[in-house]
Amino acid sequence: MQIDVRPARSRPSDGALEAVRTGLAAMLGNRLVTSLAVRQQHANTLTWIDNQAPDMVAFPESVADMQAIVRLCAAHDVPVVPFGTGTSFEGHVNAPFGGVSVDTSLMKRIIAVHAEDLDCVIEPGVTRKALNEHLRDVGLFFPIDPGADASLGGMTATRASGTNAVRYGTMKDNVLALKIVTPTGELLTTSRRAKKSSAGYDLTRLYVGSEGTLGLIAEITLKLQGIPEAISAGICPFPTVKAACDATIATIQSGIPVARIELLDALQVRACNIYSKLSLPETPMLFVEFHGTEAGVKEQAERFGEIAAEFAGGPFDWATRAEDRSRLWQARHDAYWASMALRPGSKGVSTDVCVPVSRLSECIEATQADIAESGLVAPIVGHVGDGNFHVLPLVDMDDEAEIKAAKTFIERLVARALDMEGTCTGEHGVGQGKMKYLEREHGPEALQMMRSLKQALDPRNLMNPGKIVTL
Amino acid sequence: MQIDVRPARSRPSDGALEAVRTGLAAMLGNRLVTSLAVRQQHANTLTWIDNQAPDMVAFPESVADMQAIVRLCAAHDVPVVPFGTGTSFEGHVNAPFGGVSVDTSLMKRIIAVHAEDLDCVIEPGVTRKALNEHLRDVGLFFPIDPGADASLGGMTATRASGTNAVRYGTMKDNVLALKIVTPTGELLTTSRRAKKSSAGYDLTRLYVGSEGTLGLIAEITLKLQGIPEAISAGICPFPTVKAACDATIATIQSGIPVARIELLDALQVRACNIYSKLSLPETPMLFVEFHGTEAGVKEQAERFGEIAAEFAGGPFDWATRAEDRSRLWQARHDAYWASMALRPGSKGVSTDVCVPVSRLSECIEATQADIAESGLVAPIVGHVGDGNFHVLPLVDMDDEAEIKAAKTFIERLVARALDMEGTCTGEHGVGQGKMKYLEREHGPEALQMMRSLKQALDPRNLMNPGKIVTL
């Protein structure tokens, strides 16, 4: 897919690249890699956006390494593209102007866990599963769960969220402070470890979701949660998407602090049945999870069951046994792979939008009608408590007409969400793939302001150029 | 108090002011006021920082009025200082370079309440009490409660929080979107009404806490909460501040979703006893409130009581009756006035800091020792769940030595908080009073970045100049 970028930069000269390559090789040894295979793995891999490989891949082991890499790149005007686990969908890690991919996978130390303060300090390459593994013994967990075992640096950079954002918020709500390597290689700290502050502009949240375009995330202080005493999960079929969405709205309005509430449409349920060997009724389905005390989750589950019944949902099958819960949620987490298995050989082109919850059923139903008309195969899963849903068109990449149909479908999906006061992406981010929607979403004034911010903080367009905004 | 500002601007010329005055009078009629009394009311009134009155006060009734005011001011290079209810503490509404105070009190329409989406759209002059009055009939409320009946525009501008931030977050967590009048009089929207988005830089949170220095807040979309089915409140004495803080940490770690948890030190309890005619034991005291279902709040209260007892606290006296709850919390809300009444004729100089909760008791106890040594009268109240506390030195403004003692006490208080990874202000904001601490708190690189942001978005330093950062 060709992305319409109007670059304020071109590729670096061969001389500049050679100087950076030589300098980094001297500094990093075999932690600088230039083989084509590794370079291509460090560009976009999960969607149909063209793979635009960096010229080399650097593996820093420390903040000082990161600073040295950026300084050398800045000295030779060579782009810097941060890389976590490469699980982003919109071309975030592509290198359209070449340059150095900075892979943070060796920066995976958990620097401190402050149990009394419910926070921790980590390096950006720590993945969410590794962090939760580490935290289990102290009875804490980090709640944000985008599905993939993404790095927390990447999750911060894309303002990720996922299944339990409805209860615990998104990355913007769970990052307390960041250390940032600026485009000139300086190190700055965005905030203190205090739980709240009114001491000036909110630099932390300016970097959360900035997708590496303003600087590299070198260290992260995250809020943590106590592992709930009890967790209860369940599934509930509904006759229609609307009924499931209405039950979701009523659940949240009634103050039930639901931890996860996920919609699978009928096609997605069928995919899960096949892939995960389940025998669920193939109708819209809510997967729910409650966190609290033993008595609390029981009360929540009972109330949810009553609400579901009011909207013709049910029977609500709930299980507090860890193995039942795991089996159900494993199926939900495998939904992406289950979908892919619906049409072997196809490419899944994951996209997401988010609308006010009151418009959600209308938006999903119109999208389903559009899918049917377009002749696409495209299951839907939704973080419905937030009004956020994903569509995964399964595309035969050898069929030009089908590719075109999928592309125009996504255009209409985004337009539909924007018409409903929604956003072109609830959690995947902009990358390259959604840049073209930003002007319509934000308006020319706000988009110009984003450009002004980029210009002010990275005037040479060194950091992940060609993403979010062009200068 | 003289504030050390190195202005990038001087006062406007008489000609410029005359041109703005004439233009605004033609546009606003008697909604432009130039009397000294009104001008002085629109400058700082609640602390010892000198009152620096604006040259005139404009009362816009609409976004279009706001834009016209800013355009006229921009055309003549006259500063614009936003004004909500004037309840800020750090000189936020002062006009050190003169200019136009923009009083939003006539912009108090509630534009929309979206009950299904749990959000509302309001003008900036709506106060939190007015909003909650309006919302009561639909069973919703806006949780942020800084004590004063502040305007929501002002609360947004200062990133306010207060007693129930421990449960519901601060303004940064509860503002979904803003309309902003930029320094050139353009109107921009920072985000959509969708509950979450990853579509570019987080402009919303850049403006939350920007204290009017980047633009005027013209419209606010706020998240709302359902009024809990049950609310239970109680008070619990502790032998020491440390015991109360340790009980707070244990409460939060154990996952009790406490809605408010407030510490009053012994002096503050004495003040409340006198002012609110109570007979509480004059020892450190936690005021707590629980929100949930009937069964839920009962369970929360019982567990809290058990935890308090583990830390030698108690008896824990709790009441779910609305009138009992109101009486207790009224005393807490009147704590400021109760303190002032401890020493009639004195000026209360409210200040706040915030530290990681694990350092809180150490910080408060060291502060109490400092108060004793300094010979000051200064009660302490704390939003202890967040590690945030307020000290209110009661100062005889005719006594130069006492003023000096209070000033140096605040210097030490801030230094102590910063030494403990804390912040110079948890919720009051920077204004003029705390500018001098920002470099030590954030470091020169981050402070320079804040300057770069100001420079990028308000290069002429038109919006509330002399606050947060100087150019």
C-alpha cells in the first residue's frame, strides 16, 4: 500500500549512513545488525503496508547506549525508528527514509518495584507478560492488556489499551513518568513518581501516544494494581449486536465495575468455535470479567446476569474457577488467530475505530451490512465498554479487486466512526496507515498544532519521520 | 511577595490598551468593566502574592465573544488572563503585565448531557456544584471535588483534583475533549467524544493544567459517573500520623476502592472541633468514604475497620445515613475556614505538595517538626491516598519576621517533597508562586521543553504571561 507522505526529508546519503554504521559498529559490536532479514523483520510486518526496512538495527543495552545512538544519528542527519516487539498494525516501525531501527529488546530490566506505592520503574523492552510474571509474587499486576505480548515501551508509544481498559484505563492513565532521549540525545524526565502533580505542562502524556516521533522512551514508571482477591468470568449470548451493546451500556451505567466486557460478533464466535474447539452458539456474545472480593464478584455477576436478561441475553454462564476462566479468555485472546484460520492463506488487515458507546451498536451493525455488501470476510471483536471495536478483513493478497474492496471498506469504516463523533483509531495508533484521516478527525487547526509540536520538539524530523504528521 | 520573573514582554502601551478598551466596549457594552474594585477582584486574592490587577475585565457570553476578545488583544499585543472563580492559590489570575482578564462566569450553559455515554459538554464557567445539581435528576455526577465551588474551566486549567481523586482520578483523567481559543483567536478541538483514542498527540492533556498559558478553554467534554447506590462514610482516629498513613497504604494495597481517604492532623481536628462544634479526639484522624452497592460499602467499611485496628486505629465510627455523612464531610470541607478561625486576623497561606505514598508519613512528620521549630501555626490536611497534603500556615501579615518564617518554611517543605521523589504541587498548580521550583523538580531539559512548547504555541507570550514558564 502506498502511503501519501509529503516528506520534509529524503533518505540520508550513503556517506552519512556509512559514518553512522561505522560509529555504531565500533560502539555496539555485534549489537549492530545490517543483514537484510533482520532489517526486514524490523519494519512493518503485520499489515498490508509495504515493508520499508531500516538501513541497520541497533540493540542498545542502556540509556547511555540510546543517547549515543541518537547523538550519532543526529550528527549525520540519519532517522531513528524505535522498535519494541513489532506488533503494531499501522506501519509504526517502518523506515520510509531509512535510518537506524533502535530495538529495545535488550533493555528489559525491571529497575524497581515499589509495592507500597503501587508503581514500578522499568526499561522499555520489558514486555507486559514478563512484567506480570515478575510482579505475581508481590501480589501486584499491570492491567493493560492489548492481546499481544507487546513491550511496554511500544505500548506507551502507541497509547495502547485492550480488553480491560474499561476498568483500568489506557496507557495514558497508567504511565506515571518517562525518561526520554530527545532528538539531540539529551535525557529528560517528564514527571516525578508522586501519584499526581500540577507542576507544569503534562510532558508525560505528550509522549504517551507520540509513536517515537518526539523522542525515544528510555525508562517508564508505571502504576500497578493489587491482584484482585477474586476474579469471575463468564459469557453471555445475545440475539443481536444491539442487545449486547445496550446491555453493556446498562451495566456500566449501573455502576458495575466490570473489568472486561468484550463483544464477539457471530462470525468471530464461529471462528473461535473452530479454532479453540468450543461449541458456543454462533450469535453475538459478550465475554465479561469481574474483579473484586469473593462477595463482590458474585454480586457483580448476578447483577450483570439480570441486566443481560432484560435485553434478551442469556443464559449467562459464569465461572470463577481459574481453569474455566482461562479457557474462555484464551479463546478470546486467540480470536485473531482464529479469524486468520477462517481463511487460510489470506492476510488479516486489522483495523480499529472507537465511537461514543451510545453509537456503538449502530456503528457495528452498519459495518456488518457494509461487510456483507462488499463480499468481504471480516470478523468483529469489540472492547464495547469503551466503544472501541476491531474489524479484521481477511484479504487474498493476490486478488487486486479484493484488496481494493478492503481498502475502500476501511475508508468507509473510518468515515462512519468520524460521523458518529468517533476516532479513526481507539488503540492501534496512527503510524503511516491512518495519517490521512487526521485532518478530518481533528480539523486543520488541531492538526496544525500537532505539526507545531513536532516542529518544536524535533525540528529536524529525525525521530520516526513519516509517522503521525509530516512537516 | 515579589516573584522573580524575567519577562519576555513588558506592559502594553497606553495606546494599545486604549484601542482594546474601545474595541471591547463597542463589542461587549457593559460586559467590559474597568473599575478598580472589579479589576482587583480579578487578580490574585487568596494568598500573600501581590494583587496585580488587569487593566480591564471582559465577560464573554459565547465562544465567538472569546475569539473576538483574543483577536483584538492579539492585534494590539495585549495580554489575556483567563478567570474562573478566582479560587486558585498561586497567583494564577494575576496580571503582572496588565491586559484583559477574561471572566467566564457568563459562559455557564450545560450544552449536552449524554447519559448513555456518561459524558457531558459544558461551557467553562459552569461550576462543579452547578453541574452536579443539574446532573442529579439523571442519576449522574461529576466526581472531582477540590473543595471550593470552582469553575470547571478553572479546574481544567489547573489540573485540579481533591478529596476523591484517589478513586476517580484528577481532571487529567476526566476531561475527554476541549475546545480551545488559540492565541490567534482560532478555535480548535483537542479530541473527539469517543472514550479513548490513539489518533495523534494528546492535545487534551497538554491543555489540562496549562493554566491559560497556551489558550483559552472555551468548551469542555467531561466524563461522568453514576451516583453510587450506596455511600458510606466514617472517621477513625489514629495514635500517630504514621499509623494513619500505614493504614491508608494497606487499605489501597488490599484493593478496597476507597472513594475518599483524608487525613486531618491533630491541630486540624482541634480547629474542626471548634468551628464545626464537634467533639472528636484531637489526634490524627482519617475521614473515609466508600461508594458502591449496599453490600459492597458494608464490606468495604468492615475491611477498612479491620485494617485500621491492625495499625492501632479506632474505634472506626461509620455511618451510612446521609445526614451523618453530610455533617462529617461538611466539617472536612470547612477545614479551611476552621483553620482560619484558629487565628482570627491572620492570612492563611495554603500550599500543597505530593510525594509517593510510601514517603508520606515521613514527609508529614518532618513537616510537623519543622512547623513546631518555626513557631508557626499551620494545620495539615491530606488527600493521603494520593500522597498529597496541604499545609496552611496562618500568618500575621503585619509581622515581617513571621512572613519570612512562613516563606522559608514553604521553601523547606517543597525541598523535602522533592527530595522524596515528590512534586512541588499536587493540585494547586504553578501560577506565579511555584515557578521557582520547576527547574529543580523537572531538571533543566524538561523545563526547557516546557518553554519550547509555550514558544511553539504562544510565541508572542500573549496568554497569561508570567505563569508556569517565562520565555
